[in-house]
Amino acid sequence: MVDINKIVRENVLRLTPYSCARDEFQGSTGVFMDANENPYGSLNRYPDPYQKELKAAVARFRGIAVENIFLGNGSDEIIDLCFRIFCSPGIDSALTFTPTYGMYEVSASVNDVKVIRIPLNGNFQIDITQTEQFLSDKNLKLIFICSPNNPTSNSMNHSDVEYLISKFNGIIVIDEAYIDFSEQPSFVKLLGKYPNLIIMQTFSKALGMAAARVGIAFSTPEIIHYFNKVKPPYNMSTINQIAALKKLGKPEVYRTQVLKIKTERDRLAGKLKKIKSIEKVFSSDSNFLLVRVKDANSIYNALIDRNIVVRNRNSVIENCIRITVGKPNENNKLISALKSIAI
Ligand code: PMP
């Protein structure tokens, strides 16, 4: 059985967290003379440090208990907190399956943590044999699995992922930023089964709130406790909490948009497959398409000249571009532009 206290950094185990004024008094009415705020105005008070109302709404939305939820200033804050909680700078390491979301590596560098990169196999799946040799390394503390993966757009094989979780004595972080567009179920069903699992989701994709910076971590109450211990006291603004709450109050908007985006994704994929300069459109479980073209740099630049911005992924997968599914008229513009580019 994995003992989480043995994975957490010594200094985090010992640290006394910042105790903010709002930790000591929970009520919402009263005479507040404890936090050196300005008594006038509407945004004059510090936000709820534990986002209780929003967490209750997320709990209802995803069917997960409040004690299993941590909210961050985007998933990017959660990624950074994982390094700060579990990895000693200059000593510990993290493992990623490449190509994948770039922030795991950036956060690792910021925290002076070494990264072990295992290339995904030809089907963009985890190479279990190559990975297994690293699982017993006592300095390997974190494994990041992005499913569906950015930029390859596919989901990871569930039995491979569960095998790794069961064999690893460190923490497995599964990044489900794109889960709402996937045909695969979420890994949250494994939360009760394994003590070393963190599942990240976000308001930035299907919920359409990238500007609000709201990331979610689902985990055990023990791991959530460490997130709360290390986070800045007021890590999510009141404005963002209110905006996210409002969004969850209209689940039908989210459902309709996800359906629309998935329909457009499949229509766009069909159209792209017929364009001469496009060699392959990879099957997608997310809200973007990975496309292999004849010459990614030229196509990327030609699209920029036409005021269309896609992501050139040539540096990580040869001659590939990543296209986020837009509104129907935006997708049509992209299709016409690609047809007009002679490569
Ligand atoms: N995870 C993945 C896989 C992503 O692609 C992104 C953003 N592109 C994020 C996390 C960042 O999410 P957030 O906006 O919640 O920080």
C-alpha cells in the first residue's frame, strides 16, 4: 500500500500553513475588522479561500464528494503544486509520455525537477515495457498521463493506465482537460481504489471558461489536505468563483456546446481528409485535430498570412499541425484557406 506521507516532501510535512483571517471565522455576516480590507465597495473583501460554494456545485456536476475536490487557478496551478508538494528540487524526478502538454516540463524546470521522457508508441499509446524499468526508482515521484492527450488527441488505453497506477509507489496525475469530448469514461471511478491518484479537469475547455482560470483536482482527502496546505491562501478570485458557479448553473449550455463541437470536429475532419496538402487526420477524442501535412512550416505561415492561427507542432511531431475546432464559419474559413494554399 502506498504511504502518501512518505512521498510528500519533508519541508511540506513540517510546514505550518498560512492561517488567513477567514480561516478563523466562517460566517458571512458580521463586522469584519480582521483582514485589513477597505470597508467600502463590492469586491473589497477577500474571497472564500476554500471556494466552498463552487466546490459544492462541482461536486454535484461531477458526482464526486466535496472532500475529494481541490480548485486551483487553472490546472496549471495544480501542476505546479504537485511539484511543490512531492518533488525535492535537484533530487526528485517526474515522468511524462511525449509528446504531451508542455507545462509538465516547464513546471518541472521551474521547480528544478528532472524529467524522464518516454515517447508514446506508434499508436500514441504508453509503452509499458519502457516505462516499467523506471517505476522502482525511489526518486521518481510523479507520473503525468494526459488523456485525451494534447497534442495527439487520443485517449490512453485504460488497462495500461490502471496497470501503471497499481505498480507505482509515487503519484500518478491524470490530466483530463479534454475528457468531455471523449468517448472514453473518466478515470475518476478509480479514485476510491488507489490512494496515489490525482485527476485534473478544468473549466477552460468544454465549460468554455479559459479566461476565468479554474482548474480542478479530484483526489483523496489526504492529498487534498496537502494541496490546501501549500496553495496561496486566496488562490481563486471572487469574480472567477462567481463566474464558474454561474456556468455550472446552466449545464444545458455546456451539453449543447460539447455536442456542437464534436459534430463540427467530425465534419471538419471529413473535409480536411479531402484536401491535397493533408496527409493524415488523426482520430480525435478531444476538441482539436492533429493533422499531418506535406510541409507544416509552410502551411502554418500561409495560414498566418490569411489571418488564421493554428498550432504548428512540427517540432514535436514531424509535419503536424494542431487545429482547435472553431465555430462552423471559422472552420469553413480554414477549409477554404487550406484549399487555396498550393504546396
Ligand atoms: N492540461 C492540458 C492537457 C491542456 O492542454 C491545457 C491547456 N491547453 C491545460 C491543462 C491548462 O488548463 P488550465 O487552463 O486549466 O490551466
